[in-house]
Amino acid sequence: MMDDQKHPNNKGQAVCEYHWFVLLTSCLTVESLDCALEKVFQALFGTDGVLVMNPLESLDHAADEGVQHIHVSSMEDNIRDVVIDDSQFSPKRLYLDAILEVYGNQYELLLKNQVDKLTGLSNRQLLDERISRLTVGATAGRRKNEPERIVVIFDIDHFKLINDRFGHLYGDEVLVLISHMMKQAFRTDDWLFRYGGEEFLVFLNNVDIENGRLAIDRFLFQVERYDFPQIGKVTISCGYTSYSPYENFSTIFDRADKALYFAKENGRNQSRFYEDLVARGDIKSTERDDDIDLF
């Protein structure tokens, strides 16, 4: 008798396992990939209390009870150790190893599509995905203690003049050098994006306004005192505001952008905090700014 006839469940199990590999490799975003991995764990371990999260997000869930924490990306060993007590060579463990390898390969592939090729910073696609995840997590009640975040928009002063006078090759070099300084100035927990042209957007995570202000001003000073090859001195301006996942991100972006515009109009090479500008009466808060836009 054929093996499949002796063990009719074997064929069905193989089809099911193949389905999970197809699911992972068909994901088009990191967010959907994480959701797919979560489904795989739920299927393997028979629980819908499994959450797949990155190390930063896991801090928000540290106090939750009854939730099995599974860390992904650079913490694959923790996945095996936390979830499985079986022998290293058990079928379930070997299958999980294969799943994680597929996940890692797909993750790297998707990540390449979410990085700006010139600067190496994250691009708008990843920004949209991060905002979506923050919003979904908040509205679903998955974040009991939302960490403080600050949204910052940086813009290189007189960048068009740099391109016109020295050429786009030197303009690109300025973008690359400032991006490199940005990576050095901010923490690995912060999210750095090239928003477009000479504009950058940064999420400062788990930081209050005063410490965020210090980090921003240190970065502006670092850029100001740097001698750019062939160009000399370059400065940047920025506007920033507090972030809330319960507000529409376009509202938050508009606030930071208004603060940036004020900095540009009042001398450049400076940072401005939107809430301070409104409190002092330097700019007016619109009705939209005062409302919370729930998704």
C-alpha cells in the first residue's frame, strides 16, 4: 500500500505546510509579512494569543498577561527557545527553522524596496507602513502605554542654490553626508526617512520634548560646523511636533511643516516646536489642529 494511503493525513499536512511557504513569499510589505508569520505561529502552536512584534514594540506589551511574546528579525534564536521545548531535531522545530529562513529572506528582499537608494534611509513606502502599524495597534487597543514620540521634518537650507551653483552631483553628496550624520546623531530606536528631495522626516521614539529638543539642536549644530567638500558650510532647518496615533498623520505632518516654515521664514538654521509657537502666538492653530481625527 502506498505511504499516502497508509497515512492519509501526510498529504494534507504537506499541502498545508506548502501553503504557509507560499503565504510568506507572496507578501508585498513587511507589515503583511509579519502578519503572515503570526498566522503560521498560530497554526503551529494552536493559539491566537501569539503576537509577532519587533523588539521596540515588545516593550509596549511587557506588562500584558496571557500573551506569548515572539520576537522576529534579529532575534530568531529567541523564537525557537521561547516557543519550542522540543528536541533540536524534532519535525516541528525543523519546520519552524525553515519557516524562519523563508521569512528572513523575504524580509531582506522587502527591506531593499523600502530603502532610499541614494541615502540609505527608509523611504516613503516604509513610512506609510510604520504609520499604519502604529494606528492599527492603537485603535485595536494593543498599546496600553503608548510611548512618547516626536515627528520632525528637516529641510536643507538653500539646497536649490547648491544644485544650481555646484551641480547635482555635489547636491547628492550633501544629501548622502547629511544622511550619514543623521544616522550617527540619532538612536537606533528612532526612525529616519528621506521624505523627498532635500526633506527628511524623523520619528524620535520613547523621548520627551526636552530631550528630543536637545537631540535635534545637537544635530543642527553638527551639520552647521561641518565643512562640505567643495561647498563649505551647509545648514538645515526643522519643525517638530508631538505624535499621537489617534490623530490623522496628515494633521501631525501639517503641524511640523508649519513649524518648519516658520523656521525658514525667520532666519533658517534653527528648530521650531509647533506647540511652543502656538502657545506664544507666533502662529495660529487651525480648527483642524485642535480636533482629533480618529481613523
